[in-house]
Amino acid sequence: MTNKPKIGIVLGSVREVRLGEQIAQWVLEHARARGDADYTIIDVKSFDLPLFTSQVPPMMANKQYDDPRVQAWSDAIDSQDGFVFVTSEYDHGIPGAFKNATDHLFSEFQNKTVGFVGYSGDGAIRAVEQWRTVLGSWSMHVVYPPVQLILVTDTTADMATFTPVDRRDVQLAETLDAVVASIAARQG
């Protein structure tokens, strides 16, 4: 592989005040310092996606969508070789807006690599496992280990500021290593 892979750090939270934004920036800073890929944040919130109601299944859309917001989302995702999903966990599951965003697409994700940075009271364990099930239907290659950020230890007491414990840098490096290696192996 002569060109650096393109890896999208997909920020899935669409809340008004989001800890995920700080976490995605942390991932981006560490990732760019590595120099092994071209990393960019893809913020689901910035696309203002509608609820998925299309009569045309995404697998039959050929990456062509009537709604310009969905087309922009498709183009952003399709341009990447792999991903790091920054995902929270809502009520022991995948955040609805993030899942809705992925429901709009199909082949844009197909056969690509994904790693996870999860955050919640227990590291978004269940959300990451649910993502694995969903993304498996697109033949995505899910790498381990995920980074599991725990709100009580990785934020300030008011949970407003992301303050990762020291070992998180090492965990993030392992996740990024796995994403980059998987992309390289899959692209030959």
C-alpha cells in the first residue's frame, strides 16, 4: 500500500452538549501524531440526517440519494478506508441517531474496517457488542480491542470534561494499530 489509508473518526452523538466531541478530538490528536494514516472527524450531527424512511433499500441505491444530506453523508463515508466509531451507550444500547445515520447507507461501509471508542458508565460494552452485530451484516471487519471509557474515571466529577486516565493512551494506540493493520491486510 503506497498511499496512507483514510480513516474516519465517526462521532455518533447528536446531543446539544456532547462529551463525545471532546473524545473524538482526543482520538484525532493521538491519531494524527502517529502519521500512519489520514484521519478526519466525521460528525453525524453536522449532516442533520432525517429519519430513515426511504422506500428504496440502501443496498439498491447505488450510492445515489435524493436527499442532499444523505448524499453528503454517503460521500463522506464512502471516501474512507476504515473507521473508528466514537459511540456512547444509551439505555444499554446503540444511540438512536447514530444507528439511524448508518441505516441510510450500505455499500459505503461494506467490507471496511472499524474499531471502537465507547463511553458510558461502563465503557459502552453493550453498544459496542450491538454495533458488532449490525456491522457484521455489511461484512465489516471489526477489530479489537475497543477503548472503553468509563465516565466515573475518565471525566471530571460533573462529567462535563473528558480527562482520560493514563492507560487510555495505550489502549487507543492498540485500537488504532489494529485498524491500520487490518486496512493494510485487506488492501494488500
